[in-house]
Amino acid sequence: MMMDEDVEQASLMSYTDKPRTFPDMRSKTYSPLIIRILRNLNVRALSVLLLLSFGGIFYMGARTSPIIVFVFVVCIISFILSVYLTKWVLAKDEGPPEMVQISDAIRDGAEGFFRTQYGTISKMAFLLAFVILCIYLFRNLTPQQEASGLGRTMSAYITVAAFLLGALCSGIAGYVGMWVSVRANVRVSSAARRSAREALQIAVRAGGFSALVVVGMAVIGIAILYSTFYVWLDVDSPGSMKVTDLPLLLVGYGFGASFVALFAQLGGGIYIKGADVGADLVGKVEQGIPEDDPRNPAVIADLVGDNVGDCAARDPSGFILFPLVVHSFDLVISSIGILSIKGTRNASVKSPVEDPMVVLQKGYSLTIILAVLTFGASTRWLLYTEQAPSAWLNFFMCGLVGIITAYVFVWISRYYTDYKYEPVRTLALASSTGHGTNIIAGVSLGLESTALPVLVISVAIISAFWLGNTSGLMDEKGNPTGGLFGTAVATMGMLSTAAYVLTMDMFGPIADNAGGIVEMSQQPESVREITDVLDAVGNTTKATTKGFAIGSAALASFLLFSAYMDEVSAFANVSFKEVDIAIPEVFIGGLLGAMLIFLFSAWACAAVGRTAQEVVNEVRRQFIERPGIMDYKEKPDYGRCVAIVASSALREMIKPGALAIISPIAVGFVFRILGYYTGQPLVGAKVVAAMLMFATVCGILMALFLNTAGGAWDNAKKYIETGALGGKGSDSHKAAVTGDTVGDPFKDTAGPSIHVLIKMLATITLVMAPIFL
């Protein structure tokens, strides 16, 4: 691979002369094609191009709705704020030369892997787009589509365009996350030499920049797609499509975004944890050297992985006007929360380290309060109707249910993963009696941690459905119709602080990288203490935001499941309101859905294990063949480890990703044929519905278990490294390192990938519904 050659052929400076100087591994810098094109454009031409683009966007928005114009304005303002945050972060110093050299090596490794990984993903996306096009060109149309004059060809091209736009927006979001992380890490490291609060502020603002761009891309992408289709298809005109049918044309957008996010999360997760586990097993356990020690050949691969795994895979959600407005306000209130975290004056590295989690929690609390106010305004503005004047108040209460659910989810995840609380300290204590008891305690903690979130989700769904059902909205027959919409509003309430939550999520890998740079450049212990605290908090924030993502995925999947049943009803022209698992074929579909989650998790974890084995063998080989590494007399071959992990991650991500995409399509199609010969025309759709239902339930539980257990194992190790139970190098610490390596693929590969998988399964069944009938 080109990336492997770039890394392995890089020049290396003398290691014995400058033991604190990292080898120069930089190759030619890389920028995506679109960035290179924009850089080569004349400034005046670029300005004209931007003005024409904005003019076209606002013209379509004005033709569609004033609400869309409002959304466009907020998104553009958020992008301007993102530019400000970028300039603010990049204006900070990068520290001494040894820090800069380490950061440059990490940046090149991350960008090289990103280029190769997304090149592979883009090829698969175009292939899948072609498959979708073929399916839609030969499928039947719904009565609504036939009445609106929307033919097969138009429907096919619309779905494919939405799919590719979703994939593009998700890819841009991934690049932005990686780009900011690899430039902010060294600035956080440098700031840690001065004060903890300044380092925290830089990490938060860097994460905030990425979060605002991710959410902004999601919102503006959907808004552009919605307004384009609205104007192009002349929606709500006599004889054309109704506006209530328009959102179903946007499902392809969610599928495209989830598709890219799944493979990005898988590839990045395998990369980071393959390198991390391999580095820890040989470095910490066998050689007894600290984490991120420059003598470990795998350490650069580990630090590169922090960026491509944790920062580069985010996928967007929401596809109708009310969610667009909620996410627009989310951009506003999250920006306020991000900017509320400021550096303190006269602070120094010798000052007592303030708990970063307390600071982040204050920002989150402010964002929550503002979310309640803006959500109330949004429901009164958009959901008031004369037929049911008080309905908006019920829906506002549904939003409050979602906001409270999000807050409780964050608190539960923090309780089970922060070493200030009993569960993680109990897990650390179990390490004092050996490796086996550490593993047993970690598994039991993860299993226990599924109970409270499930209870919270259950209460939220029932409460929101009841509030919506009693809102006063009725259909033509006088039956209540607001129950499902109430659940949708609760989902939007939960997502109303998504940008700030994403900020906390992206804070984690930036802090982790900063700690690695400080360790490798051999900074004073006081600086490492600051980055250790930030790193431990980053582990907690990653765990809490993953819990948040799982909760939102559960609510969203409930809605998409109902949308799938409505889509089947429309295509089959028969009522499809329930799924009977007493039917053998349907029960089998449920079993297959549950099995999918376990098999996907197994393959993801096994991929990390195989990658780690390659890293372990390579690091052992280097320690044997270059004994001077331990005395700083010989330099490790970092590039070889980076190349091994990169090629392995790209190879290993294909199998679990393909399983997730092919399984529902294959199951639905096989049972459709079976139903044809047995006289059961809807059995294919019913089997897929059961598969989706069971996969969602099992996926929620599995993801909660994996994410929480992995985060708890990591922070139990961090707790011992603070000096508890013997501190670093003790038997307790070695047992905790074993637990941490077991938990690595749980929390950074399989767990995060599952919640993306859940949403992708829901969208793929919607897109592929015609082939199940």
C-alpha cells in the first residue's frame, strides 16, 4: 500500500544523540482532493462560488419554508463559529520540538490511514448505490407514489442521491474529526506544561469545533435535500406528492451516513485497539515500561489509532422539519455551553488540579437548561394546532422526558465508569487478588450496568407514548394519533444537546493523545499528572456519550421500526401493524437478529485480537533483535508497526461490515421466496421485522455491556495508577492492565459499532423493503 511505503521509507534521525527527540517520520502532507482544489482556486473565484452556492441554498429554502431558511442561517453561523474555534486552537503554541515531531508523526499516520480507509469505503458505497439503483428500477411503486406521478426511475435516482449525500456528509464529518484531533493534541500537551485548566479549554474547544461541524453537516445536508426535493417535485401541488410523504424519500440519507459510519468505526476501532492491546501486552506486562513510552515500537500506531478510531466515525440523525429546528437550536445552546468553559487566570502547573469532570458537567448543565427553554419555544412555534390547542404542551412534556432521559443516561454511565464511585473502585480492588478476579468483576459490572438504562428507556417510551396519545390529536375516525409522534419528540428531546455531548466524546481521544505526547517527549511528572487526569476524565466522557448514543439509538430504532411497518403496508396495500412471533418463520427471524449481534461482536473483537497478535510479534521481534532499545541506544521501527496495524484494520473491517449489510437483505429475500411457495405473501417482511426487533433489543443490551465494562476496566487501571493498591508496576496494576486489554475491543470497537449497526439495520430495512414483498 502507498501508506505503508510512505511510513516505512521515512527518514529517521539519530536516536542516541537525542533520546528525547522523536524520529522524523513525516512524508508528504496529505489533503483530500476537494481541499486541494479549493486551495488552488483564485480567492475572487472562490468568493463568487460561495455566494452563488449560498444564494441557491437560500432560494430553495425560501421556496420551501421560512423554517428551512432559519435552519440554513443557524447552520452557517455555527460554521463561522467553528472557523473561530479552529483559529483559536491553532493559535496556541505546539510546545518544544520533541512534541512537534511526535505530533507530526501521529498526524501523518492518521491522514495516511484515513486516505486508504475512506478510499475503500467509497468504493463499497458506490457499489451499494448501484445495487440500490437496480432494486428501485425494478420494484413496485406505492399507491401514493403512483398518484403523485413519481415513477420508478425518479424514485431510484432520488434514493441513490440521498444515499450518496448521506455517505458524503458522514465522510466529511469523519475527516473533520480526525483533522482537528491530530492538530489539537500537541497544543493540549503544551498547555499542560502551564495549567490544567488551559489544557482542558483547548481540548474542549477542539472537540467543540468538530461537534459543531458534525451536527451542522447533518442538519444542513438534510435541509438541502428536503428543500431540493420539495421544489423539484413541486410538493403539495395538485396531482403531486404530499409533504407528509416526502420524509420517506430521505431515508437513503440516513442509510448512507450509517453505512460510512459503521465501516469507519469498525476500521478505526480495529486499528486503535489492535495497536493499543499489542503495545500494552508487550510494553507494560512483559517489559515493565510505562504506557506511551518512546521505547515501545507500537506506541505511534496506538496514538494514530486514537484519532482514526475515536474521532472519525460519527453518524447524523433526524430527517423532518421539527428535528431540524431542534438540532438548529442544539447548535446554538451547545456553542454557549462550549464557550462557557474558560481558562483561569494566574493558574500554573503547580496549582491544584481542578476536577475536569466538574467543569464539563457545569457546561452540560447550562446546555440542558437552555435546551429546555428552546425546546419549549420550538414546540409552541411548530406543534401548535387549533384542532388541539394544548397538544404542543403535551409534546413539550415529551421533549422533557427525552432531555431527562439523556441526563440520567449520562449520570448512570458516569457512575459505572468513573473511579470516584464504588463500582470502579470495587473492580480495582478485585485486581489485588489476581487477573482472573479482575476479569470476573469487570464482566459482572458490565452485566449489571444494563439494568438501569433499560428501565430508563422503558419508562421514557411509555411516558412519551402516553403523553402523545393524550395530546388531543385525532384521525378521521376519532382515534388518538399522537402516541408515536410523542415518542419521536422524546427522541428529539434526548438529542437536543447532541453537539455538546459530541464535544465531550471527542474530548476523550484528544486528551489521550496529549498524554501520549507528554510521555513520549519525557516531560516532567507534574505535566504527566495533568494529562493523566484529563485522560481518565476522557475515558469517562467517552463511556457516558456512548451510553447516550445507545439510548438515542433505542428510541430512534423504535420509530424506524414503526416506519418500516408503514412502508410495508404502503407497498403491499394491506394493513401491517403487528408481528406474531408464534409463527415459526417469524420466530426464526428473531433468533437470526439476536445471533447477528453476537456474531458481529465476535468478529469485531476477533479482528482486534488478530491485529494485536501481529503487533505483539513485531514488538517482541524488535526488542529481541534490537536490545539497545531499552537503553535508548537503538531506535524502534515505529513505521513497521503502523503499517502492520493499518493493513490489518483495513482487511479485518470488511467481514463484520459485510455481515451487517448482507444479513437483513438475504434473510428477507430468502423468506420472501419461501412465502411465495407456501402461500404467505408477507412472510419475508414479517421475518425481517422480527429480525430488526430482536437485533435492536439484543444490540442495546450488548452495547451497554461492552461499553461500560470496557470503560470500567480502563478507569480501574487509571485508579491504581494514581497510587492506590500499590500503584504502577504492582501486581494489582498488572492485573488491571490485563482487564484493560480485554476491555479495549469492547469499548472502542464492538460496543460503538453496535449502536451504529442498530440504526443502519433500521434504515436498510426501510430502503430495501420492496424486495421483501
